[in-house]
Amino acid sequence: LEGFAVIEAADGQAGIAMARTQTPDLILCDVTMPGADGHAVLRTLKDSPATAGIPFVFLTARSEHADVRRGMNLGADDYLVKPLDLDDLIGAVRARLQRHAEHRNTADHVQLPENPAALQALGLTPRESEILFWIVQGKTNPEIAIILDMKLVTVKKHVQNVLEKLGVENRTAAVVHVARRLG
């Protein structure tokens, strides 16, 4: 009804096989599944160049902070907790697809850093380099807070410091700055 073509896998192993053969635009995955759990699915797909770039969203009942952080640290693009309103799910899917398209267009034109250490050459502290690394990856402040196990207010302060040090006004300009300086 929303214009998406949906395919379904019975378990984690089947999901991995389908992702490799059908290359979906986005993957919604539970964490608790037979065969291979969602974390194993994500790790396997991120390890393969053919599937590493597919946006990956956990849709699960596991809502503990440690569960969310683990999923984000493994490379999930989002972590949605059941029960979830259908409009919120559709909105999240559309947002991830749009962000992926924008990120892909940027990646086609610039060389993105492979790790945070490469960003220290811009005069940033190690923590600021981590923050900028995740900004360049397209993560939001709340997502960065989960990944780095920080309070949101602390992430916002680091983002402000990074933008000031780079002499830019916003996150987009920071990505362009990174591309020009390191690309």
C-alpha cells in the first residue's frame, strides 16, 4: 500500500541468503530469530562489500539501552522498538532510504575517512574525531550518543566544538570540509 516491494525471510540464514541474491534497498531485521540472530545477520552483511552498504534497521522488542547500543555499534542505521506505530515505521523507512541516497551521492564524489583517527589531522581531539567520523557517516546526534555511550547534551557540545574548529556552520559543511581536506 505504501509503494514498497517487500520480501520476507523465515530466519536469519535465509535473510542473509536473500540479501546476497536480491540486494534489497533496505533491510528490516529482528534481533531474536532462529538460525542466525539479527546481530549475526548484520555482521555477516557488513563484512561483504556487496551488502555492506544496504541500510539496515533493527525492528525488535529488545529495548534495553545496551541492546540499542550494541545494534548501533555493529553498524545498524536505526533501531526501532516494538510495538511501533505504522506511520512511524513508514517514516523511518523513507528517512533511511533518503539518507542512504544522499550518502551514496556524496560517497560517489568524495573519499570518506575509514576511521576516526584520520580526522585528528584536522586539529581535533580523539573524541571530536569520533564525533566527526559519525557525522560523516550520516548519524544523528541521538544515534552518536548511543554509539559512543554519551549523553545527548555532551554530543551536542562536541558537535559545536567540531564545527567551530573546522570553521563551518553546519554538519553538511563539515562533511564538505572533510572531503576537501582529506579527499
